[in-house]
Amino acid sequence: MKKILLITRTLLAIFVVLLFASASFAQDEGTDKGDSRKEHKEFMMKNVKVEHHGEDTTVIIIHHGRHARDMGRCPFMCRKGKYNGHWAGIDFGWNGYVNTNFNMSFPSNQKYLDLNTSRSMTVNLNPVELNLNIAKNHFGLTSGLGLTFNNYYFSNSTLLVHDSSALVAYRLVDQNGNKADMKVNKLSVMWLTVPVLFEYQTNSKMKWNSFHLTLGVVGGVRICSYTKQQFHSRNTTYFMQDDNGKDIGSVDIDNRYTRTHNQYHLNPFKLDATMRIGWSFLNFFANYSVTPMFQKNQGPELYPWAVGITLIGW
């Protein structure tokens, strides 16, 4: 670390010298060439002093000591000696849901809930963070604002119906009874989130050398939700079938992409229990919702979860 600081100070000093020399050269060009008077010029920065004696002599003085160490600090490396929680930043991970038995396998009449977990991803954008130190800059309270984007990719070729009294889904098949050829079939939900987090961190001064453990809850208000389907072909008619294989209706696909905005009986509010743990720039998060995904008696009783890493934190 000391070598890095020394190299940084040296490069900074060289840059200052070049800048100062260029300004001096431009000034000397405008003076009378017959004037041989040697001027003593001085340029002062924090921890760096550049003295320009005449036309061909430059002295660089680099101060060492307690204040010199401050030059190696930057917002992403240093905590500035005060409590700073781990909420603000960009999170990326995977999400899904479980039933009351913490199971992701569903009965035959709920096969439309089967997920392609590898594609079901979540993104958290948390731009605002508020911190309150509680004990010696090691333990504190963190809050803020954020946006959460949940994407649930279904494994089967199904279609959620939004204009019913409860959540209903039908299989999509062609005229030969084969399942619809779908490239994308997902439910997307966007939330405005507010956290209440208690965090312990070992080193509030240096972010790159600190372990932290965060526990708390994250409340959310649903902003929008929609389903999206992408088909491999267009200008096609598919038929909707119930669990008994009976045709309920048909759907005409004019374009390869369809998107339908609706509530889909989703709960308008949520409350997630959350944990964040990490050291240096390696940070993980895990969320589990203590509120059901759908409104009471309007959908299956499911509880969403999410796990992932922090890509960028500040």
C-alpha cells in the first residue's frame, strides 16, 4: 500500500510540474527576450511543493507524515472514520418463490408456477442511503430508498389471465395440440423499497479491509407489473386449455412480442427479511418475504426469495 501511495504522489507531482512548466513557458514567451532576470516562482499543493527557479531549475518537495496518508484515500476505498452502511449500490441475483412447505415443486393444477430459476433474475438499484451511528462507528442503523425489479421466467407455455376474480392460467397449444413455441414467458414486478437495517462492521475507516453483517427488513410498494411473451413465429393462433385439456378460447398472435400490464392479483405491499454479509468488495445479500406474493384468496400462497451479490456499492 505504501508503494502505491508513493507512486501516486510521484505521478501527481510530475503532472503538476508539467502543468506549471507549460504555464511558465507561455508567460516567458511574452516577455522581453533581453531580460535575463531569474525569477523565483513557487506552487503549493497539499503535501506537494513545487519551486521553479528561473528557466531550467525545478525543485519538488513531497511532505510525509500523518497528512500525507490522506492522499491515498478516495470515496470507494475509505470510510472517513464514520459509520457507513451497505445499502446504496447495485445488486444482481436470482429470485423465485416457495409454498408454505418451502417447496418449489407444485401440483399438476399449478404447473404454470414452475420456474426456470437460472433465468429468473432480480436487480436492485439503491441510490439513496441514510446512516445513523449507534456505537463507536461499528454498529449503526441504515435506511434509504431503492427500486427492485423481479423477473419470474416460467418453464411452461402458459398464459396468465388478468380479468378474473382470482389468478388463472391456461396452457397454450397450437391446432395440433402441441405446446406453443415460446422463447420468453415471464412475470415482471417493480417495487419501490425502503430498508430498516442494523449493521455491525469491523472497520469504519477503510472499506477495503472491513467485514460487515447486516440484518433487517425491507418494505416495498408495487409500482407496476406485467407479463411478457416472446414467440418464435407470428401471425399464429393458439388455443387456451384448462387442466382437463378442454379448449377455453383462442389467442391470435400478430407479433412475436406481447406485453400485458396488470396487477395479476399481486399483493400491493411486501415486507422482506434481509441479510447482507461481506468483506471488502465481496458482498452478498439474501431476502425472504414474510408477506405472501398474491392477495388473500386470489392466488396460491407463495413467498418470494432472492439471493445475489452487490456489483457496485458506494
